[in-house]
Amino acid sequence: MLVSYDPSWPARFTSFAADLRQLTGADWAIEHIGSTAIPGMRAKPIIDLAVRIRDIDDFDAHQPALEAGGWRRGSAVRSHPVMIREREGARVAIAHFFTAGDWDAVHQRILRDWLRSHPDDADLYVHAKCDAVAAAARGTSEYNAAKTPVIQEIVDRARAAQGLPSVPVSDK
């Protein structure tokens, strides 16, 4: 379900980022990504975080502390580790862990920055999200799969503007 932009989302991001740092003691760069990071955008009320880790061993070393603090593995994403925070059985935050070597080319960060500065593409994306919700309700498509072609189009445009090649945005 998509909801109207909630001005509390940036503060919720800050709280989740502080939680990750407190649980691990790690000095990770953590950024707000996803639709809740785009002012004015309709979104599922789930805060997405991009966490820059040194390498996979860095993540592995801190995973037990994250799990003890209520985060859990639980995603079909294959390209990077993901941990989820739930409250009352509903996802409230998703932390995506990217290695330092991959950080500058992470398409989720590139998409966020592009949508913040390209309102026409932000509108295109919102319409794709609404269409995806409708398709999922009809049972004709899964939400993420339905919006992926538009995400791919926008990410390709954003990456090309930076001189970066296209990469598949779907990794499930």
C-alpha cells in the first residue's frame, strides 16, 4: 500500500541509522534511500537504508549484534546482504549493505539522487508504482516486478549521465 509522503520519514531514517551504529559500534556511512527518501513521493511506509561496509567480512562480523538487536536476514536480494526490521509483523525498515568498492555505483543511491533532481522522472516513477499496486491487487503482477521496467529506464538514464554503463536493477 502506498501512502502520501510523511515528513517524519527522515527522522525515522535517522533513528534506524543510529540503531545500526549503536548495535554494532561500527562507523558506517549510512544513507536514506528508496521512495521515503524522496520529498513529496508516495511510498510504502518502509524506511530503506544504504549502509557502506568495508567488505563482506565487515558485515559478517556485525551480523550477530544486529540480530541480537532485532534485525533479521530476510530478503530475496542476491547481490548484497539485506537485514529487515519489523514491528508487529510488518516491515518498518530494510538495511541494504554495500561494500566500499561498490558504493559509488550503487543504483539505489543513483536513483535517489536522480529522482530528487528530476521531477519528471519522479512523476514517471510514482505512476509506475501506482500501476504496480493496481496490478498486484488484480493478481496480474507482483509489485516489484511491475515497476522494474520503469526503474530500469530511469536508472539507465541516471547512470548514462554519469558515464556509467547500464546494470540490471532487479537482483531477486
